[in-house]
Amino acid sequence: MKLFYALCMTALVGVMPMRAALADETVTDYKGNKIVLKEGVVENKGVKIHYYTVGAGPVLIISHGNGDYWFGWRHQLAMLSKRYTVVLYDLRNVNKSDKATGQQNTTDINYEDDLKAVQEKFTSGPAVHIGNDQGGMVMWTYAMRYPEKVKLIIQSNTIHPRAFIRELAKNEQQAKASWYIQQLMDDQFDKGFKWEQGIMNPDRPGRTFASPEIEKLMRDAYARTTDKGLQGTVDWYHFNFPAAPYKTTDYAFGYQGADFPHIKAPTLVVSAINDGALRPGGYDQLGTWIDADFTLVTWPKGDHFQNANQPEKFNNLIAKWLDANDDQGLPRLIP
């Protein structure tokens, strides 16, 4: 999965140095809106998870993708905070969250329980959830394990884990797109680690920066993630994905083949034909595993980080869907 690509598109205002004390952070979105976020930390079994929050109202939590972190979703904050308490957190092993490696720390349930700890910091009831890439995969399994905590789901460029297993087994295009996973499954930890280093490294060939602020942001996040954090991400792939030769009955993400529980919350999935990490066939039959209203939107143009690279189009889409599906006397997102 291509990492940090989304962070190269627009500038950051008010990037702060790493610090021990919690503090506000100010970011600027694609419209020039300045958003002030409050910083916090929550703990799950000794692992500290870093987050920012903005807005008031019902809780909405965003789970970012691999190589991204909370900042990648800045363009959605001004809109969503009109209605929601928006919470953006760093997955374990990323940026300011604690680093925890090995199977005992990186099986998917650890990530699910990180998300649970974040949610319970703000509400004992259900929340709206948005996921992308790795965070989206965590979101799928979180909604399976804790359906009572999930009110609505928006997934951006994330296929269902059961579909991913099927596509690896039956779709040569997806297997080729996921070549790096095969490396990790073959116990080639050294190659996998170098892959993670190379894609996240701000100095990798071909990477360009929109501004000096973005370059500094990427370097700071890379430094805070550390080699241990990169290894933790490699471990997450290794201990949760199936190994070749792929079979549709493979065990992955805590479930066996077709035994994944169905999703109970209304769900919007946004995908793109040109997504290099996830081929379009992965969204086939997705609705058969969702026991609620389900909407799939596929864009002919787009990539793996549509929220960052086409923010106005993405925001209009999710705003209309939220207005239609979460209209319990809340302020409208589209006037």
C-alpha cells in the first residue's frame, strides 16, 4: 500500500515540535480553514494511543491507513466538526502512539481494543466510524467484534477482510498488487522491513513536497515512528494476513474463511478504479456480508487516498450520506 502519498498534497500550518505536555494543534485544510485540535492520550493495556479532537456533538472516529496518520484527514475536519466530536488517533506503532512489536502486540484484536479505548474515552454509546486502508481493516473487524459500538461506517479504499482473502486466492491482479504481503508471509522480515522503510522514508526517489511545512511534517512523523514502529507495522501484516498459496478458507484477522460475522451498521464504501493497492474486484458481493443499508460508490478516477487528493468531492459525498443516514435533529452538513 502506498504510504504518505496523501500527505504531499497541501500545506500544514502550525506544525509543533514533539513535546511531553499535551497541547493544541492548528492545521489548515484545502479551503484555508484553520482548525484547532485538542491533544490527548488514552491507554490500552499499557500501550498509549495518541489522538486529537475537535468539535462537539455525537462522536465520530477516524482510523487512518498505513503510512498515513491523523493529519491525512485534516480536510474533513471543518465540515465534520459542525456536527460531531471528531476524534483522530494514531494507530499503535505510528507517529506519537506507543510502539509495540511481536505477535502478542500486533494481532488485530490489539488494534480493535485500541479503538475501543479511544471510543470509550468519549462515549459509552455507539459512534460513527470512518476508516481507510489499514485503519479501515481494523474498522471492519471492530464492527464485527463490537457491533453495539458502531452506529454508521464509512470506508474509503478498504475491502472487507473476507473479500481480501477471496481476491488473493482467485484474482491474480490483487495477488500481484499485494506482492509485499507475500514477502512478509514468507518470513522475509528483512525485506518487509526494508519495504516499509523505503515507502515511508521522506527521501525516497520520486517523492515531491507541496511545501517546506509538509516536508518537515513528514520527517518529524517518520522520526517519531522509529524503526520499532516500522517493525510493528510489518508485524501487523505478518500476523494477520494469510500466506500463499492462498485459499478462500484461510484464517486471517481472527476468523476462518467464511466465518466472519456480518456487519450490522449502515455502511458507505468509497472506492476507485485506479487504486493500485486494491483492485476493483474486491468489492464484489460486499453487500452480502452487511445486514444493513449498504452503498458502494466507485470513482472512475481516484487513488488510494481520495479524502486527501479529492477532498471536495469526497466531502460532498460523505456529507450527503451522513445527512441521509444520521438525521436525528443534528445540524446538516450540506445546507
